Amino acid sequence: MRSGPPNGFFAGGLLLYGPLGRGGVAAKGYLLQTPDLRGASVAQLNAYQEKVRVLLATVGEGMRAQFQWVGNSDYVPELTRFYRETEQIAHPQIKQRAMARWRRLWRKMQRRELRREQLVLFLSTEISAQAGPRLLGLVLEVGLVEDFAQS
């Protein structure tokens, strides 16, 4: 078991820990878009369960998966885009209503009343001669996978 924080590097969307060859660890995080299934039919629930099962089955031997459920109120990019689009509206009454909505949502975000939940998946594997195909199967960059295979 390791003690202390590992030294790592960022390269091509990956986190690389330890040696940059055999024996090191490559990790990547993914923001998963989870649907609201509260009113879903049994068929939709079963289909989503199958997607989760396939995802978990993809995590092979020597790989690790870590899930993180995050709640936040960061809507700055979305509300900024909404504000810019609202500024382009020509009709004064429509623009006034859209700006009122933007101000209301912006205040809610600042008071942390406008919330969303996100699921983050982190996958990691030890770098070895066999790491390339496993990482490729998880949709990582082909150029880096080739580098791993050469190690």
C-alpha cells in the first residue's frame, strides 16, 4: 500500500502516476450523463440497467473504477450562454422576460438553490505491454495507447 500522495503528470487527457512506463498507472475521468428515470417504464429501466452492466463488465482484470457523485450549483457556462443569446433578442418584451428569467436563475445559483448532480467515473490501469488494448477499449486516445504498448 502506498503512503502519501503520488506524484503525477497530465498528458493527453490522462493522469499518469509513478514511472512513465511499465509499473506506472494511467487514469482518466469521465463525466457521465445520467438520465432522470423516476417516471421511466420497466423497459427503459431494464435498458439502462443493461448499459450499466456492460460498463462494469468492461472494467477488466488489473483495472480499477471509482465513482464519485457530486452535487454542485455551477451553472455559469449555461447561464452565460443564455445571457448572450438573450442579448441578441430584438423584441423588447421577449427580451425583458428572458432577462428577468436569467436574473432569477443567476440569483438562485449564487444562493446555491439551483443544484444539479453529476456522476464522475475514474478508470485506472497499470501501464504494461497489455495496457494498450484495454485502454483502447475504453475510448482513450490512440496515440497514447501506442506509446503504452512500446513501454
